[in-house]
Amino acid sequence: MAALATRVETQAGRRLTPEEIFEITRTRERSLSRLLMLYISTGLAFMLLPGTFLGVWNLIAISSRHAANSVSAGWVQAHGHAQIFGWIGTFILGIGFYSIPKLRRMNPFALWTAWVCWVLWTLGVSLRWLTGVYLWQWRVVLPVSAALELLAFVIFFHSVSGHRPQDPGKQRLDEWVSVVIAAAVGLLLTLLVNVGATLFLAYRGASPDLATQFDQRFLVLETWGFLVPFVWGFSAKWLPVFLGLRPVRGRVLLLAVAVNSAGVIAAMVGWMRSAALFLLVGTIVAVWALRFLEHTQQPAKVKGVHASFPVFVRVAYVWAIIAAALGIWASSVEGSHGIWGASRHALTVGFLATMVFCVGQRILPAFSGMRLLFSTKLMFLSLLLLGTGCLLRVSSEILAYQGFAGWAWSWLPVSAVMEMTAVTLLAVNLLGTFLSRPPAQPVLADTR
């Protein structure tokens, strides 16, 4: 924030007093906090309405008909897009705007760019969901939605990386920054492929639904190529402090990203068995690099969150390993639709959603004006329901879809309701946090 004060001082042509510098810094911090809360609230809306509720509706229909293909592919893909881009993607953009320039000691960006990015991203994701569900003018709206999402990302990337660091003498990037950059490249590739796919559908497709085989490969790019590296990067930055871990093995983590990237590339060209093997090895190497399974060097910092926070973080990474292992199984047998679905759910809910539940409720109260989390009990209950629902969903998909046990079809709606309750509790906890009054004299959040 010193750079902001220096810029204002230069424009004013006079030396600012310490009180004026503090007021400028506090005003910008409040603006950033409000901006972050807008992004998070938008992500929660996507998570609850077009994301989770539509997913529950789809799963109840599948369970009642005992057929995995009994629901429109467009509805399933609309649900997935709302969850990946509308929920988690919006969270990442908001947290990125708030934290990345601070973490890298960069000069501040113009706040209007973040507002423009929010408008474009929200409109793009909303239009994509509408075309998938209602088929409204989809030949025009589908590519427009993809172009809006790509433009929003370009604005985001330019804003958080297009300014020079305040310390120009530091040339070498920290490993966590390199991992986040790799994730940003994965997001860029995802959005470019999305634009190409929507243009193809608009000109030659019979519907806005992606072909099954292409959609399966594209999901690998969306999740393993984009979301997973983002989580690894911010895990390397924040979790050693939060969990009291030993220093991250930075070069080993970069190796994990390289192996993971090889898996994504293999999946995109159709080598699914090799891809699953690479993804499993990359995940195991990442867990070793982050040192989750080793003795900690100091107690975990659980003040303001539930004491189970470190346990659920470790459980999330176990789910990532399970997801990759299920991918190897699915790629080795014919007719493995249920195993593939279980693998995707283990990754998106077991790993990604659990990490959002854990880290989000740990950092967002501080980022939103040094507030306190509304309820640590709600945090624990939401994580418990999410994990239990995910376990039921993963196991029942394998048992029911693969024909191992017909009674497992009845587990699907139970798992869906449990996960829906979990995400509703998350939304209540975060919105309750945002609506609470911050301290009278807020202290600027330390995101180092």
C-alpha cells in the first residue's frame, strides 16, 4: 500500500502526512474488501442455485429412473460449468484480485478493472447456464458467453500481473507463484478451448451439448489443468503457516506440477490410462512436497476456525489421491461410466470443494475487514456433511452405475441432500460473516 500512497503523493505535488497516508491505505483496503465480498457472494449464488440445486435435481431424476443417461447432457454440463466457473472460478478471481498483488509486493491496480471483470465473468457464466438449460438462442449466446469469460480472465491476468513489483531487485519467483502461474495458463487454455468448442457447436452442432468423449477430456483440463494447480499453489503459500508445517519442498512441488501437466496433455490427446497414472503420481509428489504427512514444526493456527481444520485439509488431499486412483481403474475397464463419475466427484467435491470450505472460511473473514467467522460450529458441520455426502456419492455411483448393487441407487439422493445442506451452511456462515460488524479499528490483513 506504500506504493499507492507514493503515487497519490506524486500526483498531489506535496508530501502527505502520515495520517493522510493511513486514510488512503484504509480507504483502498475497505474498497478491496467490499470487492472481495461481492465476488464471494456471487460465487455462493452460483454454487447454490444453478450449481448445487440443479445437481440435486439431476441426481434425484437419475436415481428414480435407475439410469445415468436419463438426464439431459445439457443440464449436467450446465451444472458442472456453474460449479467450476461460477462458484470456484469466481472465488479464485476475487481472492486473486485481493491477495496476489499484496503477496507479490506489487504496485496496486485500478479498482475499476476488477469491477469490469466481475460484470463480464458473471454475465458469461450466467449466459452459459441459460443456454444449457433453456436452449435460448444458443447458437449466438453460447460463443458470446465463452468470449465474455475469456475477456474477463484477460483483464484479471493483466491487473494482477501487469504491474512491476515494489522490490525490483528480486528477480527469482517463489515456487508458489510459479505454480499459480501454471494454473493461470491452465485456465487460459481452458477458456480458449471453450471458445473453440462453442464456435464449433454454433456452426455445426445440433445442440449446445459437448460430445461425451470431448467433454470427458475437457473436464480433465478444467479440473486437473486449472483448479488443482491453483489449490496447490495457494496451499504452498498459506498452509505451512496455518497448519504449522515444515517448509515446502519447492522444487519437488514444481516437479509435481510438471507431472500433472503431462497427465493433462495425455488426457487431451485421448491417452486416458497414461493420463490417470501421471495424475496419480503428480498428486502423490505434491503431497510429499507440501509435507502434510510429516510431523509439524509448530501447532496449527486454529484461532477463529474449528479445531478440526487441519484434519479436513489432509482429508481433502486424500480425496485427490483417491480421485486419481479411480481414474486408473476407470481407464482399465470397459463401460466404466460410474467409476469415471466417482473419480470426478472425488476430485471436485472431496478435494476441491473441501479445500474451499477449509481455506475459504479461514482467510475470507480476515480479508473482508478482519471480521471473525460467524460460527465455527457451522464450519465443522458443513465439512462433516460434505465429506459424508461425498463418501456416499462416490461409493453409490460405483455400486449403482456399474451394476454391482441395485440398492445403491437409493443412496444417490441422500448424498445429494447432504451435500446441498453442506453448501447451504457454508453460504450461511460466510454471508453471516460478511453481514457482521467489523472491528471499530480494523487492522489491515496480513497476507504474507
